[in-house]
Amino acid sequence: MPDKFPESSEFHTLRIIPPAGLHYSTDLLRKMCDIWEKHGSGLIALHGQSGDIMLQGCSSENVQKAFDELNEIGFDLGGAGPALRTSMNCVGHARCEQSCYDEVRTHRTVINGFLDEMHRPALPYKFKFKFSGCPNDCVNAIHRADFAVIGTWRDDIQVDQQEVQNYVAKVGRKYMIDVVITHCPTRALSLNDDDTLEIDNKSCVRCMHCINVMTKALSPGKDRGAMVLIGGKRSLKVGDFLGSVIVPFMKLETDEDFEKLKDFCETVIDFFAENALEHERIGETIDRIGLANFLEGIGVEVDPNMVNHPRTSSYARMDDWDQEVEKWRARKAEAASASEAAE
Amino acid sequence: MSEATQPRRPIESGVMDPFPYMHPLLKKNYGQWKWHDRLRPGVLHHVAHGGDEVWTVRAGTQRQMDLHTIRKLCDIADQHAEGHMRFTTRSNAEFMVSTEAQVGPLVEKLQDEGFPVGGTGASVSMISHTQGWLHCDIPGTDASGVVKSLMDELHKEFIQEKMPNRVRITTSCCQINCGGQGDIAINVQYTKPPKINHDLVGNVCERPAVIARCPVAAIRPAMVNGKPSLEVDEKKCVCCGACYPPCPPMQINGPESTKLAVWVGGKHSNARSKPTFHKLVVAGLPNNPPRWPEVTEVVTTILYAYKKNARHWERMGEWIERIGWPRFFELTELPFTKHHIDDWRGARKTLNTSTHVYF
Ligand code: HEM
Ligand code: HEM
Ligand code: SF4
Ligand code: SF4
Ligand code: SF4
């Protein structure tokens, strides 16, 4: 482990990568404890905010021994410095009905595909992925990851109307209206006279609220996948950023889908490596060069889902307006013929 | 060390495959869960499409652990939870069991051993915090210590689900705020520019890197007593502490000048409203170990105002959004000062550019 701070040179921390989703057998935990008892201080953070097991307090000469033994039972070293960092995924598929994609497979496919970037720090600054199975975002990916993969769906919310009626019978109509219907951020919900639910799915932004409240009656749709938001980070140095939408939807089911995601991650990491200034997070790079230039750099087409609203400032050069309109039309026509071919 | 053996080549295995360690029922029903409910605070019950059921008991741990505690958790898992466990991002331990009958003895055992069972649903979940004195390069205070004091106070809200919605409390030991956004965030706020030990700067610090790090360009190279050093434009300095890690002679921490600030209304989930950042409520609280009574008082005041006034499922920030900031300051009897007005980039977006006001 490289040590950044001279005054703590005899207090090394080993960051090691836990099993994806933080699942343990007691056998694995005990073995880890035995190794750390032998070589280190016995202090452990389970887990650091980035998702590492942080073994804290090891002399320089024991670092290698501790690592070797941990490595033998399956643990690898996490990220530190200007590198790809250790990642995290929510419990998701393993025990949560809201999960919209296979978090473990996605997490391992992405991170294990770029171990070189993790173990040989050569990026302009840190780069973090995080994986949440649905918009509840239990691992706080939007804010804590440069590259957030968050599950969502494209078709209609699945409704069991009998269970809706049961729910209303249990909690009462007023509560149903106050707590479910009026909390929908886009007014997509309406309670019918027979206590069934009407959902305007075209207006639903997939916020999860109604599904969270009525876990038995409602579920995410069947056409599930994930979205990608890029650029989240903490305060240093320009202030906090949330990630913003870059890919509104992608399927994550077939081997091909996963290949595509990996290729996309590679494009983004390469762009970051080549274009970010030293000590600049990718959110800051995007801020500096503008989202449109970033999209061009990574080969992603513009989409209205990427903005809260179109620009309000009129100070811009638009002399290539007609060409840009043509591009949009061509893309629309292509999409239309593709969906026709599919039918 | 005298062994002349070949250095061992590391196996770059990356992220570990969790399936060999996962509870068998979770593995069997991976991606096949249908719905869940909660039997009581701290106990989840999940049902799979195929009819399998699993019960999960969640208990708080202190994140900062020692071998004894981890082994104790392992003993509990071996005796009562089929030899498996997992952790949540907020350092709660979770034990899965395959019959409802196992839940009672597991809960009892955890409580006997001093692990509070709770943290589910509309409760105050385990505080997410950075590591403070133990492992940070610049801890203004001991985040873990503040957490301990607060959790003693908030324990009762961890083990019941009596809040309007879940409450995430975070703490951070510097303004960079590694603890993250929270419904309530308790963060160190430095109030004095760094004091520079000029004798050391030349030897210890890579000066251009330190200069580049300052968010307000307040650091310049300087010669002091004939030695290369740095100087800080104290009028510009925002006391963020960012220059300290790359240059420890720039001492930012002081027993009196290191204060604590409380922020509210941060949220990560997309449920109902979009994710938001937390906003400043109180600064200038003394760093007063070992119990930090001033901080605890402010936090509990805010928490109980929320508990009393918010509607079911409103998060802290959503509640304030509805009632407005004037009413928030009125209900909590906290002062509103010029420091509450943002002046960083984009500050204009935080001003009220409408005629909507609250009286
Ligand atoms: C008590 C002191 C500190 C502790 C315990 C601490 C710990 C941490 C932890 C756990 C993270 C990971 C957060 C996450 O990925 O979820 C983090 C991130 C970070 N820390 Fe610290 N840190 C401390 C002080 C500092 C200081 C003094 C600096 C620089 C001046 C700093 C710079 C950063 C930066 C830039 C990040 C990344 C934030 C991001 O994700 O955008 N930290 N720190
Ligand atoms: C049984 C599986 C789970 C379900 C059904 C679930 C449900 C939810 C819901 C409904 C929300 C949104 C709350 C709201 O704003 O209304 C949420 C947020 C959150 N969940 Fe979970 N959760 C689950 C597992 C977890 C786990 C294992 C963790 C890790 C400790 C976790 C951590 C969080 C956090 C930190 C947030 C808040 C993010 C924020 O807004 O600041 N959840 N979860
Ligand atoms: S993010 Fe969604 S899928 Fe993942 S654990 Fe949370 S609620 Fe479940
Ligand atoms: S998921 Fe959210 S946006 Fe969609 S209908 Fe339910 S409450 Fe409304
Ligand atoms: S404390 Fe922050 S603002 Fe002040 S000189 Fe250091 S880096 Fe600059």
C-alpha cells in the first residue's frame, strides 16, 4: 500500500475488496480475523464508505504478509490514489423484489474488467462506480459515484388490483390519498371509485414511491434494465455534484448486453484518462467542457432525458442548427424502422 | 527479514464472488423475490415467487470494529443464523434465517450481546460517519465519538419505526464531508486559516500541488526566513482544510477554532422528490468531547420537530420544502443569519426569485 502521509508511516491501512453485496459466511470472516490478528492491529472498519474492508494499523513489514494470506483465501486489494476505486452494490437481486438488474454480475463484470486501473494508479484522479438495483439507490450511487448504474424499467408498473383494494381496506381511503396518491411527484396516480388504482404510466418517472408503500400490490414493470448517471462527487474542490443522466436505459440480460456495458465503461474511462486535468473528477471535466462536448467525446447522442429543461441562456452559437436537426430526424427515422423490423 | 524466497505473485482476483458465502435461500431465489413486509422494527420478511420465505434481522454495529466484536457476531450467526451474515452500507449487520421460529431467539441474543435490533423502515438508521481520529489525516474531531454520543441519545429511535420516514444521519470530520449527504449531517467546520510551520514546508510539501488544491486560490509561494515556504491570503481563505493533507505543516485544526455545523435535508433516494443536498442550519457549535452536548441538543430539537410536524413518508427535506424555511426556523427556534445565504458558484439559483413567501 502506498502511504500518503508521512506522520502515519507505521500505521498502514490495507483496503481489501469484500464479496460483492457484502455477503459472508462466518468461516470467511473468521479466517480474515485470524490473519489480521497475526499480522495487524486487529482494528477493522466494516466497511469503509467506498465499500472496502479497511484493515487499520499494520507495520510496513507485515503489510505484504497480511496481504498474501488474505489473497490466498480469495481477497484482492482495493483501489487507492488516482485509480479506479473499490465499488459497492446494493443487496438487490439477492433479497429485494425491487431490483431491476443483476447487480452482482454487473458489479463484477465492470470492476474485474478494469483491475489494471485499480491496481496501477494512472488516472487523473479517483474514479468510482456504484451499483443500485432501483431508483431507491440504497448505495447512494447518484451522489457518491463518478459512474452510477441504477436499475429502472420501461414498461408499465405491474399492478395487482385485488391487493390494492386490500390495502385501501386496511389503511382507509384518506390515508391512501394523502400518502400514496398525492405524493406521486408527477400526478400519475388516481384512485378509482372502486378503490382500484389508475396509473398514467407515460407520466410516471419511476420514482418508486407508490411501489415502496404498497410492496404487495405494485412492482416495477417487466422490461427492466439500468440507467447510467455520470459525474457525482463530494465537495473538493468546486462543490458537490450529483451524477446526471447519460444513458437513460440499457438492457442488462444477455452476454451481449454486458459486453456493451463494458465497452461503454472503457470509452468513458479512456475519455477521462485523456481529457481530465490532474486532480479533476469526471463531473468537473464535464462541467468545464460542457455536456454536449462530453457526449460527442464518448459517442452518445443527446436525449431530452438528460436535462431538467432546455437552455434558458440565449448566448450561444447556433449556426449549425439545421445540421443538428437533420441528425435528430435521421436518428428518429432509424429508430422507427428498427422497431418496425422488430415487429 | 531473512527469508530469501521469491516474492509471491498476487492473484488479481478482483471483486469476490459472493455466491459461495451467501445464505442458501438468498442464493436459491436470486432475482426471484416477490414482496416483503416487516414483522417488527429490525425484522424483514421476504417472499419469493416460488413461495420460499426468508426472515432478516438487522442490528446496529459501530462500523469501527475489532476482532472480538466480529467474532462475537460470527458466534451469533453460527448459533442462531445458519452460519451466514451480511452488512449494509450503513454498517448494520443482517442475519438471515429460514423459519419464523428462529427470529425470536436471534433477536434476543443480539440484544443480550448489546447490538440494538432496528434500523428498518421509518427509523433513525445507524449514523454513517468517517473515521475521525483513528485513521484520517486531518480529523478536526473524532467523528466516531460524536456518533457514539448521539446514538446513545437516539437509540430509542433506532429500535422503533416512529418517524415520518427513514432518517439518515451522517457525520464528517472536515468540510469535504466524506460522510455524505444526510437528512441530518453533523460536520466539522474550521473557522481559522491554517497556521503555517514555515520551517517544515520546504522539506515536507510539494508546493505546486498544495497551491493547486486550494478552491479559492488563496495560497502563494513565498520565501520565509530565507526558506521556500507558502503563504495564505487570509481574507480569501474559506478554511476548508484541503491544503492540510498534502502539506501537514499547514495546521488547520485548533481546539477553539474547530467548530461543528449541522446541515439538514439531504437525500439520495429518488422516491417522490429528486435527490437533494443538505443545507446549513447551525454552525459555530463547540467541539466539546466527550459528549458534545450542544450538538446533541440541536440534533434532537430538529429531529423531534420533524417527527411532530411532518406527514407520513415525507423525508426531512421534503417536509421543509412544504412548510418553508421561515417556519422551519420558527419551529426549531434556531437563528437565521447572513451565513445561511450561499455565495459559492451558482448561489443565485438558491435565492427566492418569486413572490412566494410564508407568514
Ligand atoms: C477525518 C478526516 C477524513 C476521513 C475520515 C476521510 C474519509 C474518507 C472516506 C471514507 C471517503 C470515501 C467516501 C465515499 O466514497 O463514500 C473519503 C472521500 C474523500 N476524501 Fe476524505 N476523509 C477525511 C478527510 C479528508 C480530507 C482532509 C480531504 C482533503 C482535503 C479528503 C478528501 C477526500 C476526497 C476528495 C474524497 C472523495 C470525495 C468524492 O467521492 O468525491 N478527505 N474520505
Ligand atoms: C429489503 C430491501 C430494501 C428495501 C425494500 C429498501 C427500501 C428503501 C426505500 C423505500 C428507500 C427510499 C426511502 C424514501 O426516501 O422514501 C430506501 C432508501 C435507502 N435505503 Fe433502502 N431498502 C432496502 C435495503 C437497503 C439496504 C440493505 C440498505 C443499506 C443499509 C439500504 C439503505 C438505504 C439508504 C441509505 C437509503 C436512503 C438514501 C437517501 O435517500 O439518503 N436499503 N430504501
Ligand atoms: S436500491 Fe432498490 S433494488 Fe437495491 S436494495 Fe435498494 S430498494 Fe432494493
Ligand atoms: S413510481 Fe413514482 S412517479 Fe411512478 S406512479 Fe409511482 S409515485 Fe408516481
Ligand atoms: S484552508 Fe482551504 S481555502 Fe484556506 S488556504 Fe487552505 S485550501 Fe485554501
